[in-house]
Amino acid sequence: MPVEIVWWGHAACTVEDSGVRVLTDPLFARRLAHLRRRRGALPPAEAARADVAVVSHLHADHLHLPSLARLAPGTRLVVPRGARQAVPGLARLAGVRSLTVTEMVPGDEVGVGPGVTVRAVSARHDGRRLPFGPHLAPALGYVVQGARRTYFAGDTGLFASMAEEVGPVDVALLPVGGWGPYLGPGHLDAARAARALAALAPAAAVPVHYGTYWPIGLDAVRPHEFHAPGEDFLRHAGRLAPRTAVRVPGHGERVRLP
């Protein structure tokens, strides 16, 4: 049975496996603080339809409360352990929307549908809610295991034990850019993402976390960092991981990965 992926922009994807829809880091805003959505229409109502939503870390472009408020009542929400303490609005939202919140650390696993599980894995990223706030929750990646194994990396830097901790996977959703002209530590650019791909060795990969949001007023500052990461990743992956089929979808495009 194939896995179907829809990239909604930034790190938001729907992974559909065995009839179960897993939504990653939903962000459906036209604007977030100083960031403006510059490419791709706002996702339709269908984008918020999910059996489970997973949040990789607490940064506002990954844990976005207004976007989570679009989830149907009763949806399961998987977050890093400590998220409800660090983001009080999350607990309030979960109560109002009757969301079932599961907090996880690396190694935890939860069943999310018939024959489908979500396992939390490590990420190397400072994912606290505020740049100088307390570090109450880890940054995570997730492996969705059903008919296939799909790795959603969230935000992460490259680390030596990545392939060992993630384990064998069939599909990798890897961040290849950011939302500004420079990437700090704890991120993957296109070249480092290709190195991660070579270590993970999945059958297929999709680049995410690029080409969607950009700071207002910085359109002319290093614009290639906004436009180029997807195709750059395709080029680097062809050299470092030639056996992996890389798909570079447009916003809202559905890809089927056998």
C-alpha cells in the first residue's frame, strides 16, 4: 500500500498511511509575527482533517495555536513532554476543543489508528517557546509506521546517531531551509539534509520547511535562500543518495510514494 504525502507549506504535511491521516506541525496562517506567507495559497479546510497531529517542538511556527484550533474536536495531538507546562494556551485549547493530548520523549510510541503507530525520536534543535525562556520540552522528530515507515524530522541539525536513532525508514520528510536569510545551529540546509538522507537511506524523500514564509521587508536579502533549497536538495541528493527517489512537490500537491 502506498503512502501519500501532501505538503501544505513550511513543515506542515499530511501523511496518509493505511487510511490514517497524520498532520505534521500545522501552520495555516497568512502571517505570523514578522513572517509573511509568500508562496502557496493558504491550505484549504481539508488540510486540518487528521486523525492525529504531531508537533515537533514549541517554536511558534511549529506549535501554532490558531492552526491547532482548526482541528476537529477529539483529534489526538502528540507533543513533546512538557509542552502543556511551557505553553499554557495549549492546555486551554485542548480543553476547549476536546483534543486528546499525548506528551512524548524520544523512544515513546503511541498507536494512532488500526495498524499505525507514531514513535518519537531525537532532534538536535533548541525548540523552547521563547528564545531565552526555560527549556522545558525536547525537540522531536517522529516516525509514522503503518504499511510504510515515514520519518518527519521536524527541525534538526545533523547528528552522528541520527540513522541509528531513527532506524530503517521508507520515506523521509527533511527540512532543507528556513524562514530567513541565514540558518543558525540546529538546522539542516539542502546540503546537510542530503548528507542526512545518505545516512538514512530511505526509498523516497520529500524536502520541506522552505519556500513558504519570509520576514517582511527582507524580500531582496539572499532571496535564493527562499527559492532554491528544494531544487538544491534534489541536486545534492542525486550525488550523495542516488538510490533515493526525491520528490519536490508544490504547495498543496499530493504525491504517492510506493
